[in-house]
Amino acid sequence: MQEITTDDVPEALGPYSQGIVSGDTVHVSGKTGVDPDTGEAPESVAEQTTQTLANVATVLKAAGTTANAIVTATVYITDMDDYDAVNEAYRSFLSEPYPARTCVEVSRLPAPLDVEITVTAELNDD
């Protein structure tokens, strides 16, 4: 097992790794839409989703792979009424075949945001 850490995403909010490589996969902990340069998050859930996926991609890059290698994703949103906006942003960031995915409405997230995404990806995205 190898820990993946990068200064190019916001620091973890608790005792967990940004990502872990295990075998031929990388597991990325939940990322949110906080911009690593400003420390702020956009207001709209669509923009938060796009920034969240950019943060996920940054951890994947640090592990040596890309968003094209994502095989599963779990999306946590605080309001299922935002489902369509999340899907639109998700669709514009990822391409077919889309990863297997679960989307869950939660009452709140560790940071005052609307979306968090965790993924598992292959290290070899061929």
C-alpha cells in the first residue's frame, strides 16, 4: 500500500490519506469543490462538481493515472434536487464509458459544501 499526497489539492480535513495505491488501483478519498489556489468553493453545485472532479483528477495524476481510468465513483450531494446539475457537470468532465457510480443524498458534508466525490481508478488506463 502506498499513500498518495499532493499539495495541489486542499489538505485532508481529518485523519485520512488523499489517496491510496493498492495493487493496480488507486482509491481517492472524498474530494470537494474547494479551489486549492483560493481556498474558496464556487456557489453553484455545477461549478462545485467541476472543481471537485478537477481535484480528484489531480490526485489521480499524482498517483500516475488519469480520470479516464476511473472505474467507480460515489457522489454525495446534500440535495437530490441538484442531481441534474451534478450530472451535467459530471458528463462534461468524464467521457464514455462512464464509471460505475452511486449517488447518495446526505444531510451534510464535513465542509459546508454541496457535493463530495470519491473514486477508484486503475493505474494503467490503457
